Amino acid sequence: MAVAPRPLVGALSERPQTVHPGPVVDQRFFECAARIEHDLRTRFPEITVRMVRDPDGDWECEVRDGNDYWGSVGSWDDDDSVPSAEEVEEFTESLALNVADNLWPDELTDPWPLCSLHGDHPLQPCLVARRAVWQCWRDEKFGIRVGDLPPT
């Protein structure tokens, strides 16, 4: 018997979102999306990022700016096992990289997120000490955790 989707309000943004009920694994994916959404909102105040199920039941990350659909990236084969903290960080880094590389609007050429140390290049998503961070490619000692970008 299929279970009807239920609205989820406030976990990722103020807009209602439809998700399918599931185990604790769902919350880990919502946290990934919330971190990406937080950072994108430093540049796009109306952006929404949410985790949705694809037709095969796997998780993917959907990005919208107001009514404009940017697309979906990432996929997590949901076998109902709870991902480790390290797997969540790897997935978050992968989502940040894919959003920046594959969904970013072509007409926007300004570097983002801008490196606050140098001011002339973007930070790059990567894993540092098993954490998803935006890292300076000139100074590997400087990085900001994905989800913690300060307002611009």
C-alpha cells in the first residue's frame, strides 16, 4: 500500500515541501539540503533546496530560485541504511560541487562563494578532515564548512 506524501514545513525553508515518510536516514538528507540552501541564500535570497525521491525511490537534490527550476543533482541509493557522518559529509560536498558546477546560471560569472582572504576567486567545495568545506585553492589552511557561509 502506497503512503501519501506529507508536507514538511520549516525544516529547510519557509515554503511547504513534499517528502515521503521514512526512517532517520531522511533527516540526514534534509540536513544536507539545508546546509546547501543556507549557503546559496547568501547569493540568492529566494532559493530553495530540498531532497526529493526520484522515480526509483532514490534521493536527489532539487534546486529552485522562486519559480525558476535550476535542476536536480546527486543521487543516493536509499537502501534504508543510515549513512555514517562521514558519508553525509561526502554527500554534502558532492551536492555543493554539483550545484556549483552544473546548476549555476550561465549568465552569472562573478566568483561565488568569494574567498574572503583574497577577494578575487571562488572557494571550492572539497573534503577536509572528513568535513564538507568551501576551501581556498591558494591557501589550503582557509576553509568554511558547507552550511556556514556568512552573509555577504
